[in-house]
Amino acid sequence: MPSNKKAAKQPTGGYFISFEGGEGSGKSTQAAMLGETLREEGYDVLETREPGGSPGGKIVREVLLGGHAAEKGPLAEACLLTSARREHVDLVIKPALASNQVVVCDRYADSTRIYQGYVGGLLPETIDQLEAIATDDLMPEVTYVLDVDADVSKTRRKARLSTKDDGDDRFEKEDQSFHDKVSEGFRWLCDTFPKRCILIDGAGKPNTVALTIRDSLRLRGLV
């Protein structure tokens, strides 16, 4: 009997997609849904995240989410993330792209630019230098930025804190002014890098949001 499985699609040089957004924006849900959609379309997909997508990244994730670096300030956090990101790029992302895989990453360098830069106060030139070291100039072809209003974010954060593995996530527990600043920062990111960053309303039902993202990728010739 013929197989229903589609032949693997391999974009030459791979294709790198990242998802960004504040807590409760739905970015992780959408990253996972897109990964599944692309597999159904026949693509060879690697799903990963930051921090946590490499051995060193897992350690950094525990340190950051546990709040152990917060008292050292945004520069210390950014340096930890830079180290983990470079390992992630070298050991995970670049090899996957070299194998013509589609990489779907839940957070990448833009998160450092917003959390430690736009919100934390690190100078843009400092962020630029750390980003160059961390990424080796490898940035996504497209970045989807999920955006929701304060009420939706607050409701989702409250629900997540009661169930998520990272139950002591210091970012989830920050006050509303922090989360408002993060959302403002990600909207600024889309205005600053309009060719790469696409702002997506994440307040709708997950399937509806996923269709918007899929339509965007269709315009880019990927699905």
C-alpha cells in the first residue's frame, strides 16, 4: 500500500524561524504548533529553545529562571545567555541548518535585546557586541513576535505559574510594569527590524493564530 507520509522537503541551507514575545503571549504554543505543521508538510524540523537547547543552556536556564543571576544585574544575565547561545548556535542550530533542516526556536537573541537591553538598561552597543559574539552573525530568516494585551498576559501567567515546570520563574513573577515594558520592547523590535520581525496578535484561539502564521510562511514560499 502507498505510504501517506509526505517526502521530506529540504530547503537548501535550511530555514531558521524564531518566536518571541512576553510571558503569556503564546509563543511557545505557536512554536510547537508550527513545528508539527511543518512536519505534516514534509519538512525535516528541529524544535529547540533558549535558554535550554544545549547542555550549557539547560544550566543557564535553571540559573536565570531561579533568579540566581538577577541580583548580579542585566549584564551578568546577558553574559550567561551569550555563552549558552553561542554553544547552542555551534552545536545545535548550525549543524541542523547545514543538514537543510527547518529550525524552529522558542526565543533567540532578540529576547536578550529586549529583557536585558530595552528593559534592563544595557546600552544598544553592548547588546550589539554580545549578539555578534553569541550568534556569529546567524539570525533567523523570520521572527514571529506574539503580542497580547495586559489582561490576557496576566491571566495566562497566573495559570502558568500554577502548572509549569519552571514554577519559580522570576520573569513570570515580575510586576505588571515590567511585563508592560517587555511588550513595548517587542513592538519596538518589530518597528526596528520590519523585514525580519512580524507582529502577531496572540490573543485569539491557538488554531486561529497558527493559521495567520502559516499564511505568512506561505507568502515566503515555505508551506
